[in-house]
Amino acid sequence: MSQKESGQWDALRFGKTLAYFGIIPFIGSISWLQELFTGRSEKKQQNQGGDNKMGVVLVAGATGGVGKRVVRRLLAKGYRVRAIARDPDRAKALLGDKVEIVFGDITIPETLTAEVMRDVRAIVSGIGVRVQPVEGDTPERDKYNQGIKFYQPEIVGDTPENVEYRGIKNLVQAAAANLNRDGEKLVFDFTKPSADLKETWGALDDVVMGGVSESSIRFANDTAVFFGNVSTANSGGFASVRTRNFNPGINLSGYEGIELRVRGDGKRYKFFIRSNSAWDGIGYAYSFDTVYNIWTTVRIPFKDLIPVFRAKTVKDAAPIDASQIYSFQLMLSKFEYDGQLNPKFQPGLFQLEVESIKAYGGKTLPKFVMVSSAGVTRPGRPGINLEEEPPAVRLNDQLGGILTWKLRGEEVLRQSRIPYTIIRPCALTEEAGGKALMFDQGDNIKGKVSREDVAELCVYSLEQPKACNVTFEVKEAENGEVAKNWERLFSSLKSDELAVK
């Protein structure tokens, strides 16, 4: 036989491949054998987004009355949560170990670093100046939190201008520079490879079929580089890199497909997506051509994926279930489908650079949820009877223009082009949540609302297209504890663009 037809099969590499992906059938519970092959003990591979939520939600004001409740609800719903804090030790003690705590001060823009914003998909801001009675309060702020009326409130610490306006402005500017475009979810960002990301991808070559092709993936120069030598010896002819199974699967329902940013060598490659956790199950494939040394964007519509099993199309397979994506795979193969040859295949060296993998075509969702306050437009409004207004309106000037600066902060966010939700709660209470809510626009209503319900509203807004680009007031309705009809509540609102026309 010629060298082209046969080669030395590498049994050790075969074993390492199976061990890397956790599929050695005879290992059972003998974890030491997997450590021998892989250099580490077996562990579950977490997806990049954390459960079914892609990316990180950054919470500003996370130690405040609303913020700490937002954190708890985000964690309960499976989000990855990062809290920005001026005192990380205090924040950790309050929020627990499941929250990533980073140092930052929104009034100091230099602290809003790329590391603070890394992988952030959305921001919830519950920041606000500290208000308390002049006569003082308990360390737990019992008077303030329980809603006890006090005649002479005062601001402790930083000024409303610095926090409610300049701080929000700094946070919005950092968000605008780092958040993804509308309708996208960043799945893998190879320009910022983390240790977890590097442990996610591994080589899967024709050695598993007796071939001798070799490939690898390395992270350098702000890209992931899939490279190697593909050979047709021993009836082989493919090289690939694949992710370990995401645990749990990634939810990309509501998106049209996957977008790759690549620079290739003129060859034709395949991209596979699997929507089941079985190792040797159906994969959904898409072939794409590259241009030598030119960056290109490849869009892979879910509807155009071809269901295949061991390079043969599966005629009666259901469409891919985008709500549970378990793995991705990049491949260079001699074959297309059903025995057809890849017209651009050549054995030998190859290289494909990948900058990012995104989901595209999704609905526009809020990326910045801001907790403001009812009453922000009332100071100085003609016709206002201050005696009938809440204390914050009556004492706006005495409190450093707190509502005036909150309104300025809102305006910064509205003008930023970031999809947003601005929530203006009426008087906040420590009462139990679960109350029926009333939404309104125009800044006229008065009343009260539980911090628990405002926190729930913040988290709910993150996944609701109808919550995009709206500003509204919220208070507790009078009909007690009922299941909230979020669809009805948000359907009653006009977007800010429509409201000004």
C-alpha cells in the first residue's frame, strides 16, 4: 500500500480523544483512567452562558434594597450574575458566593474596566444616593426601609448629581461600548479567551475511525485557530474540533441562526450543531467556503441546517431544536454528504481562524434596566400642589435636587441607543411581594410598591420585547395578591418614541 492509503494509527491519541469528551465506554467509575489520559479528573462542562441564560447580568447598586433582591431573583432563574461594588468584601458577605463580585465605582469611570464589562449581556441598575433621617438610623436602616415617615431627611455620602446623573452617565457609556448589538447573543468571544473557554474545545479527528489526521485549536492574537494536517490514509479524511456537551443545553430559541466570523485558507469547512446530548447522535450540518486570508461573516440559518448521521443525511429528522443546543463542531472533511466529495478538499495542512460565534436574528430585548423614581418630572411642574405630593417631590431642593438628577440620568439612557426599560416605582416598602401592580405613564400616580415586586419586575423585563424603550410608573394596585398578567401590563404601555410623537 502507498503512504497515502495507509499510516500508523495512534491508539493513545484515540484514547485521549474519547477521554477528553467523556465517552470511554469501559471507564465506568474508574476516574483514575480518565485522569491518566487527560491530566485531570472528570468534571461537567458548563455552557458559556450559565444554565439557559447567555452571558452575564451586571447589577449596579446590588447591595441596596432593590438590588439585593434583583440578585436573588436572577440567580434563582439561572442567570450568571456579576455585582459591581465599592466594597467587595461587604458585598460578598451580603450577596453570597454564587455572585461574582468586582470592584467598581460608577462615579469613577476608570473603574468601569473591560474586565468589569466582560461578557455582560445586560445591566440592571438600582443605584441611588443614601437617604436617612437627620436624627440617624439603625445599622440595618430600619426606619428608612420600613417606610417610617420622617420630617427632616438628609443625604449621606455622595451627591445626587454625582450618583444619579454622572454615575449613570459613566455606566451607560461603558455599556454602550461593550454590549452586543440588538438581536444578538454572543456565544463564544475568542478575542477574550477565558480559562473555561479554553477547556471547552477539543480535537476530534478521524483517529476515532482508524485515520491519522491531526488537528488542534489554539488561542492567539485575539482568535481561536483551528489548524492541523488532514490525511486520507487508512480511509480517513477529516479533522475537527468540538465542544464538550454544554450542561445544561444553551437556549437559542427565538433566534434565526448562528453567525461565525472567520478567516480561512480558501477551503470548504462544515459547522455542526447538536440539539441532543447523545455523543453519536444526529448532527445538524452546514458547509461554508472561505476566502484565502480574508475575514468573512458566515450566517448559518437554523432552517438551512442538514440533519446528518455519520455523514449521511437523515431524511425524516425533525428540524433542530434551538431551545437546547448541546455542542458545536468545526470540521474539514473529504466528504460532503451521502458520499459526495468536498469540491475544495485537499489533504495536507489547513488553518481556520475564528473570532466569534453568535446567535443572530433575535428579538430586541432590554439591555439596561434602570430603577428610577416616580415624581421625577414634578418638581417645578406648573399646577403641582406640593402639599399633595410625596416627600421626595416636596423636599427635592432640600435633598440636593435628587429627582431632578434622576431625570437627567434617565435622559442619558434614553439618548444612548441602548435598548432599555426605565421603571419609576412609587414609594418603596419592605412589605411582602406578590401584589397586583398598576402601570402608568406621564408621572402622575401616587402610592406604594414593595421592593420585592420591583425586583421581580426588573428581572422579568430583561426577556420581554414589549419592555423595550419604555418609561413607566408602577404602584401596588388595590385588589391584593393576584397572579401578575405581565402581557397585559406591558401591552398597555407606549414606547418612548411613540409617546413623544
